[in-house]
Amino acid sequence: MISPTAPLQVLAWPEIGLNTERDLYCRLEGGAALSMEARKILFIPGSVAHFNTYNNLFNIGKWHKYCGLEDVSLRLQGAGTFELVVYYLYPEHSWERLTNEIITLEEGTPQSFALCPPLGFRNRGLLFFELRALSEGHLLDAQWHTDQVPLRTPDLMLSVTTFQREDAVQSTAERFERFIHSSPLRDHIHLTVVDNGQSAELVASDHVTPIPNENLGGAGGFTRGLLAAKDRGASHCLFMDDDASIHMEAVERTWMFLAYATEERVAVSGALMNAQHRWQMWENGARFNQLCHPQFIGFDLRNFDQVAQMEFESTANKPDNFYGGWWYFAFPVQHVDYMPFPFFVRGDDVSFSLVNTFNIVTLPGVICFQNEDFSSKESPQTLYLDLRGHLAHHLVAPQLEIGRKGVMKILAWFFVRSFLACHYETLSALNLSLGDALEGPEFFRRNADMSKRRADIKALMNTEIWRDLGDEPLAERRRFDPNKSLHRILMKLTLNGHLLPFFNRYGNHITLPADARGQRRPIWGASQITYVSSDGKKSYTVTHDKQRAWKELRTYAKTALHLWRNYSQIQNEWQRGYRDLTTGPFWRDILKLKTQSSDKKNPAE
């Protein structure tokens, strides 16, 4: 059992290469100064440091609700005389001061301050502190502690899947090695790297195990990691991206939360930050209902009001369509009733969350930092993968039952957004996707490595490929104004010019940023659309083509009609076949591993 003196949460610091938005960590006033390299805040008399920040507030509501935490203290390490104020904030109430004292910190001697609200803690509440300097001094660390004994000592295996990203995964392994040697949890955390490209050349150590693996995508790689966790006897597994762009302290926060959780099915899902604006939330968990609905997207994490709102709302019980992304997802191994489905990529994390009954929690500061702009990743291949995954989720998960009409709406959404925007190669890929999905799980059994379909889709692509933009400015032509209602009505009635003769001769020629792909308002009246990547270096252009459009529409209508007529049979095949393809024996067979007695088969078998 880990010592109860281990901190529940330590101070997080800005870090070059991850995130240097200071207001996500601390807010400094009056001459207080931060050294990122030394991890130290320097004070002069009258200067102030506030820690009501996304990375360093303590969500006591979540700890109380999910871990039964009643006893909390704040431990500070530094030097100097300060006014210390610890605030307790809960919804619809003014801030309560749990401590407001003059303190003197001495170098090398941490001091603890017990926090006891008169009526106890609630299931929704935040703790944070501020220091006002009364002399010169500095702060080296702040930790949230408890004297309560943890309920378990998790053995947590981090599972990273990588494919030909040698530099990124080697950097991750090196960062992990540096972190784990100084962590009080070093005997209870291990990193396994599943190398789908068999090219990473990682050296095994006491804390890192590389596993060469056949390339069966993220689903195959993470499943291989999960099987390794089971074979190792790990109690919990943490799926992470290969660049592991997180503060390593987030792993410790996750481990401690799992150690104290009163319910064994608790899982921790990491948030994801916008790649371009490293103060903006991209997703803090998500719901799936016909489409993916990221939670708290666009929230400004420099704004405490928005951070508090997010933390209060995310403490509530999650709906049964809530899921966590595999860039960071920690879960109890023994409560995996269904292994991942062999989607290759896209949809595997959604499906895994929906069919396994985890109690998913998000924690402040447990966040990944995107290194790539998601908006530039959309392509015929990714939309092929997205559509079949969306259909599978609704055909399999009972909580997502929407009937044939609801499923047809999903098809229409995917098809219409690409049809109106002249993405005909994407339409071809979507027609392939629909046909493959209607074959049922057997298609996925035969095509777990996706090699044939990847080649098929690549052969389709000639226009929708990012190419170097060059230095010449892009010429535009605008004859329709999408902001005028009459112009929009005309374009809607004519399917954005597809019913107008010779539309490509007089339709707008426009340029849009990559993140505008999928937006409808800007494209009304456009017969030529150029998309430019977020870095401004690459672009591609699509052009109005009636012959190609109607060809893809006929194929779509024929396949959609088949789905409508045979919906019940297709759904039954999916539900039966899904169970067969999410068992330990299935995956050990496809990965050429020996079956273990520890494999937990699907309850339906």
C-alpha cells in the first residue's frame, strides 16, 4: 500500500515544448516572477501569486464524490513571509476562505495547513490558494494531501501505440524515464510501447517495455497493450498517444485518483487542447449521439469563470453516451467486458467506452496538448473511417438505438456536407464506407489491417490532397453573397448550383482555412473552393462537377435503400458479430499470441 503521505496533486509548471501559457498555471501580480527552468516563483513585498488556474486548482467536488475524500491539507515549500488565503468555491455561493493567515516558510521545511469547512465538503466544489508576499521570498512547490488511507494500490500500465513516429515515441520514452525515477509511484507504473511500425528501436529497461506488433491500426495496437497489461497482472491500463504530450504529473494525479476511488469501475479520461491556441479547450470528454459532441470545446482556460463552470458541470454524473478519447484514457482492466473492436482507427475509443460500463471522470490538469491540427487531418480516408464507425456505434450500443430513420439522418449528414462542397472523392470514399459497413463485422474480420481499403481510397484521391501552396496569392471570384438570405435560398433550392446549368462558369471561387471544411454558410454559391492548411503552407482545390456528383448520388441512393429495407437484419448481424470480435481469444488469434487463462470472454459467449 502506498504511503498516505504521498500527494494527491502536486503543482504543475509551464513547460517548453508542451505549454507555456502562464495563466493556465499561475497568475502573477505586483512583480512576482516565474522561472520555468528552475520551477520557482520569486516574490518581492506586495507581489501576489494566484492559483485558481486550470492546471493547479483542486477539484474537491470530484474527490469527495468519487473518492469519499473528507480530509485535505495544503503543503507549501519555499521561503519568506506571506499572507496565505485558501478559497473554497461551490456553485451559487460566494467564495469561502478556509485559511487566511500570515505564514513564514523556511527553506527545506515544508509546512502543512489543514482545511476544514464547517459543514464539510460537497460533491461540487473547488479549492485554490493565493500567496501575497510580505517579504522577499520564493515558492518551490505546493501539494494537496490527505491523511485518509487509499483503498487500493493500482498497478498502472501505460500503453502507447506508435507507427513510424520514431522521434516522437523515443522522446516520450525518455521523458517517462526521467519522470519515473523521481516519482514516489515508480514501483507501480510501467510503460509499454506497442510498435506497429516495428521501427522505433526502443531499448527495454526496468520501466519501459517495447513490443513489436503487426500494424492493425490503433485498435490492434492498443488491444496488444491491453493484453500485455492483463498478462503482466496490471490492475489498470492507461492508453496514451505516442507523443504523450502531457505533463507527467498528470499520470500521478490519475494514479492517486484511481487509488482512492470508492467504485472500482472509475476510469479517468484526459482532455485535449487546441493545437493552435494552447489556452483553448478542444475536448474535455465527449458525448456520442449521431455525431461526436466534444464537451466544453472552445472554453478559454485562462478565464477562471469558464474553468469553474467546466469543472462544476463535469462533476455531474455522465450520460450513458459519454466517452473518452484514447489520447489519454485510464481504466480498470478487470472491468473490460469487451475488448476493442477491429476498426483499425477512428471509432475504436468511442465504441470501447460505450460498451464497457466505466464510470468516467475528467480531472483538471489531466490534459494532452495537440501537436497537429485536427482540421487538416480530414480527408476521404478519415471520413470513410468515420462513417462506418458512426453506423456501427448506433447498430451495436443499446443506449444509442435510433432506428432506421435516425441512421438515415447520419448518412445524409455525411453525404450532404461533401456533396454541397464539391468533395467528390470523399463521396466515393463514403460510398465505399457505407457498403463495407452493411457487410457487417465479417468485413472487419477479413480486413483488420485495412491494407486493401487504404490502397483503394488512395487510388481514388487526386484532387483532395494537400500540396505546397507556393507564394502566389489565390485569386477569388464572388458573385453570390452567402450572407444574403435570397442568395442562400437560391443555393439551397439548387443544391449549391448542382441544378443550375453551367454553374462552374459563374459560381464563386473562394479560399477558406482548413478548419472551415464542413461549414456550410461560407460555401453557398461556390463552384471552386480552395482550402489552406493552418500553417498556410499547403492547399487543395475542389471544383463543381455535375457528372461526378450525380454518379456518386446514384450509388449512395442504391446502398441507402438497401439499408432501409434490411435494417433489422443488418442490426442483428452487427450485434451478434460485434461480440465475437471483441474477445481476448479473437485478438490473441489475430495477433498470433497464445491464449491465456486470464482472458475474460464476452459475457454473451
